[in-house]
Amino acid sequence: MARPREFDEDSVVAAARDRFWDAGYAATSLSDLTSATGLGRASLYGAFGDKHALYLRIFDDYIAGAVRSVHDDLAGDDQGALERIRTHLLENARASAGNPRGCLLARGTAELAGRDDDVAARSTQAHEDLALEYANAVRAAQRAGDVDPTADAATLGRLLLMIHRGTEALGRGGMSEAPLRATVEAALTALP
């Protein structure tokens, strides 16, 4: 009979996530993970598999939360869809300004997608899902008459995702909130 776990799995995953998020995958050693989580090597491997499997679990959880958050921010009636897009992107600019931690999806993609097929596949799917959320919001704004109904919603969705990701990258690099917000406003003004 297997012994019951003597630790809170969510707390352990959160501690490991924070370590990966702060240092990156390559710079996080097994010793770092055991120190951060308070688990021994055998317990960590027994519960989560190897370092890569633990990272993928964390990456998957983060992606699911990120997509859900964007969906929740953008969901609603057609009327107000453009304003929800604006509010969402401006809030992202505020949260991103001077935030050296940035986004775990962006960090993992930049560090690993070029050499880790598992991360690359997850990253690609996450970005497709996020672009679809933006495209759906654009379609709602088109139905409300706030965006040109002949514009390609999928292309505009990818554009909004690029604004979102670019804002995060510039904020991580130290850009302050005012220029990030101004850029978001300029991009939204340019929508057809």
C-alpha cells in the first residue's frame, strides 16, 4: 500500500514554479528545487518525476491560468468588447511596467522552445489559444460596429497578442507604465 503524501502538493508546485520563474529552467538545479520546496530528492521525483516533468506540469498550469484570465477579461456582450480589449491591454501595461519577473510563458518560450519540443508545442498552442481569445473579442467588437466588419479578425487577434507580449517584454526590460500605456492606446487607435 502506498504511503499518503505528507506535503501540500499545491504549495510545493507553487514553490517550484517561483524558483523556475525567478531563475529560469537551466539555472534551477535539483538542489534549488529541494531547497525551495522542502522535499528531498526522492520525494520530489516520486511525486512529480524528473525536473523536466515538474517544469512541464508548472508550465501547463501557468498556461491554463493565463488563457483563462484573458478569456475572462475579454468575455461579454458585443457592446463593450472594444473597451474590454482596451482595459485588458492597459491593465497588462500597468502590471508589466518595470516588472523584471515578466511572464512565465514568455520566459519559458524564450529559454526553451528552440531546443525543447515539449515546451515548443505547449508554447505554440498557448499562443494560438490566446490569439483566438483576442480574435473572438475583435469579432464581438465588429458585431457591435466598433471595428471594421471586413477586417480579418484572426489577424487582428494576433496583432493584439503581439501588443500584449511586446508590452510584457518591454516592461520586463524596465520601461515605465506611461510609454507602455501610450503605445497600447496608439495601437488601438490604429485598429480599422
